[in-house]
Amino acid sequence: MNIVLPSLGDIEEVEVTEICVAVGDAVGADDPIIVIESDKASMEVPAGGVGTIVELNIALGDQLGEGAVIGRLEVQGTQSTDAPAAAAQPAEQTSDSVDAREAVQTSASGEESQPNGGEQVAQIWVPDLGDIEQVEVIEVAATAGSRVAPGDLLVVLESDKASMEIPAEVSGVLLEINVAVGDQVTTGSLLATATIAAPRHREPAHDQPSPGSSIDADSPTQKTEAAAAAPLQVPVSMSQPTSASDKPSATQKSRQVYAGPATRRLAREIGVPLEQVEGSGNRGRVTKDDVKAWAKARLQQPATSAAQGATGIPAIPAVDFAKFGEIEEQPLSRIQKQVAVNMQRSWLNIPHVTQHADADIEELEAFRQSIKAESQSRGIKLSPLPFIIKAVCHTLAAHPKLNGSLSASGESLVLKRYTNIGIAVDTPEGLVVPVIRGADQLGVWALAERAQELAEKARSKKLALDDLSGGTFTISSLGAIGGTGFTPIINAPEVAILGVGKSVVQPIWQGDAFAPRLQLPLSLSYDHRVINGVDGGNFMATMTALLADIRRLTL
Ligand code: CAO
């Protein structure tokens, strides 16, 4: 059967703004085939029968008149005929129906056209819904106390066939919003109450309502009856499309969304905030494709900047710091920006737990001091760090989970049979983490040499990509600076990182007396998805035991 454009009432032509199906699509009777739009309203034209679309005769932007053949539907189980589609429901956009949404009731005793000099209260009702009994409130776009102007969106209603945007028709302040999202409302339900800033003057023609017009109905009941006398056969979107000449204000723009019911439904189903979607359709109309493209872009988008909100977390609001005093803006280096992204990604994706322990390095320090002359003659700077790296390699061998990575699927822990230790190095350009490959195969002298070499390369920007990749565990040492403990952020996809603080002499109980002992603060952050507290505790116990007695590193 032919799918025919239904009656348009007094509208001569409408524009095709969305094509919802393709040839070959199986459709149900209520499935929208196209969305059409006049300068007053938009509506979906349903298939009108169950079957398969075998022909489409329209293109986006086509101007159609009543009776135009949109396409052909091969009705399931019947022969195709040329009879007009009974279920292709006509859109009779009568002037009454348009006026219906303008219905406001004033509490002033006189006509609205008679200024009384005082404040008037306007009530805003659900307009004539035709043969639709109930619609759902799917969006409440205004709040009590806010100022509205004609055209500002108040609420969006939706039946299973169409959505209706109900705009304010008056300038004023909203006293009360009488509905909430999810409410079922019907023709004549009270939506909102507003004080009108200035009485509205009607055109004389409007003051002489035609029989059945709801425009002068002065009670919800009367209005409902009046509206029922001029029914619409198909509910249409009552929203006023944004035209080029009708530029919304900034706030209005952020609230008003111009989209059909199917698009709104899709957006709701997949959780897309329609007000954030840029409409590519006619007059900025948001189409289903826009919604899908927005969702797809969001899914593919890495956290590209530190300022950006991630995982649905609202972004930190921008502040004009210059308002409070003099400022200087320093652009971030490429490395700093990348570090910001990596840190945020790790912090937001990984449940971090940080465990603290002090290692007694009294003997280690005595040994280090004892070989200082030798280190100088070798030209190697022997800080506590290479001993810590050595101890970490031993500890990882005993607790290999901490040398692993959670697989991308999250289904397994990848254990690595190699130990590559990343060392966080502070440079003027930002933090970099060069990697000592095969650290477990190196002695303390070699580790010291390698760490020194990589730190110098990092500071002189000479690191190769190879120097920065393949790490299995990271050490971040602030020992030269100070601090007793901190929460290092895991260098994902590694599962743990060791923070090193500054060693200090502390009184340690020796069983019979306190003795001054050099204590090295260690902070282990681990990924609690794969590393348990027991694993972290065991790691720290092994680590502190090794540092307390470095002879164990030879075992
Ligand atoms: N406790 C006490 N003193 C320490 C110490 C510790 N834990 N660690 C180092 N020191 C001492 C050293 O012994 C050295 O003193 P001496 O010359 O008297 O021996 C002095 O501090 C300076 O050490 P260093 O910084 O030159 O050498 P290092 O091996 O300890 O560190 C490196 C090398 C590359 C880690 C370091 O230069 C660096 O960049 N640290 C910053 C890392 C960082 O930014 N981490 C934060 C990441 S998260 O934001």
C-alpha cells in the first residue's frame, strides 16, 4: 500500500526533516517513516501498517503537500494495493489546535487585553491532545522563580507517537511548576503558573473565538471541552522550531532541544543528554544520527585534557582568577599535559590503596657510607636508590603479582617473567619515567649507573622511546626532598608503585631500650582490583626485611 501524507489542516506544505527508515526495513504500524515540519509544528508520519518498506519517494528537504505519496509498504500477509494508508494518520494542524497551546487563564477579572495596571497570574495548561488520553512529562525545562519569555521551553510531553514542547507564551516569572518528570497529564492539566509582567494584547480576531476554540476557555474543564470539540487526529510536536530570525538567548539555547519523539526516546535509552547534542537537521533539529554520533564520539574519546570531566563526573567549573588579583598564565608543556592525562586516567580507573611502612636502613646507610670513596673513584653516585631498586627486584620475585598487569579484558592477570623498573624523574619539562630493563639482572653498581644515566638523559631530553617503555613496576623517590609518606599514583597498566620518602633517625625500641635508627618511609600504592591488602602487606614485609639486612639480597 502507498504511504500517503495525511491531512495537514490549513497548512499547505511541510518539509521532510528526517527519514527514519530505509527500503527493505520491516516496520510496525506505529513506526515513524518520516518526520515532517511546518513553521509551526513537527510530526512523525507512521507506517500505518505492519510490513516491509519497498519504496521511498522522498528525500530530506522535500516539500510535501497533503496526499503526497511518501513510499510504499508491502503489508504483511496481503497484496500490495494503492489504497491510501488508513493508519498513516493525518496531521490536522487546525488553527484551533495551535491556539490551544496559547491558552492562558488570567486571574484578573477582565479580559487579558484590558490592562489593569496590576500583576496578573497566568496558568499554563496542557493543550488539546486530540484523541490522546494521556501523555507523559518527559522533561521539565524551567524552574519556579525563573523568568520566562515567549518561546522559552517549559516542559516536554510525550505520547508513544509524538512529543510536544510546551513553550511559555507570556513574559513573566514562573510562580510554580505543577508537574514533574514522569507525571501523566491530559488535555487541560495545569502545567505551570506565572505572573505576567505586562498584560498580553490579543488581536481582535483572536478575541472572537470560533466555536470550539479553546482560546477563551476560562477553566480547565471548559478548556478541555472546548479543545475536545476541535480534536487533532494526530498529536504533533507543538514546539516552535528555532528559526534564524528567532535567536534564543544563551540560557534559552542551553535548555531548548528541538528533536522528535523517536530521537528523544533513543537519547533517553542510551543516556545521551540531548541538550549537549548539536543538531544537524533542519533549523538545528537533533536527529537520531546526531544522538548516535554523540554517543560514539564520547565512547571513543580518551580523557584528552585534565580539565575535562571523565566518567560522567562533572567538570570543575572555570573560575576567572583575574577577578581576585593579578595572575600569570604559564602554558603547560607537552609532557605536563600528557602526565595530567595519564594521572587522571589512572586515578579514575584504578581503585588505589596505599600502604605505608618504615624500613630500618641503619646498616644499609652505614654500608653505603663505607663505600663512598669507592663510588667516587668509580664515578658512580651511590644514593639509597639503587639499593631500593635491588630490593624491589627481589621482592617482586617473591611476590610476582605486583609485577603483573590486569589484562585489557579485565579477565586475567598477566604475570611478566621480566622485571623492568621505572624510575620517576623530575625534569623542567615535567615528570618522565625511564625504565631500567632487566633490573633484576643487574647489581647495585650497575643499577646506580643506569639510574644516573637515564635521569641525565631525561633532564637533557635525550630519552629514546625505548627508554620509556616496557616498565613492570615504578619507583617514585622523593627521598632527596623530604616527607614521611605520600600516595603515588600507579603507572598503569602496572599494578603497583613504590613511593620513597626521606630517611630520618627515629628512636626504635630494641626490646630493652630505645636506639636511634635510620628509618626509610615507604608507601606502596596498589591496584585493589588485583592486589589484596595481604599481597601489599607481604610485599612491604619482604621489602623492609631486605632493606634492614641487605646481606639477604645475596641469597
Ligand atoms: N632519604 C634520605 N636521603 C636521600 C634519599 C632518601 N630516601 N634518597 C636520596 N637521598 C639523598 C641522596 O643520598 C643524595 O645525598 P648525598 O649526595 O649526600 O648522598 C641526595 O639525596 C640527592 O639524591 P639524588 O636525588 O641526586 O639521587 P637519587 O638517586 O635519590 O634520585 C632521581 C634520583 C632521578 C630519582 C631524582 O633525581 C629525582 O628526579 N627525584 C624526583 C622523583 C619525582 O619527581 N617523584 C615524584 C613523582 S610523583 O609526582
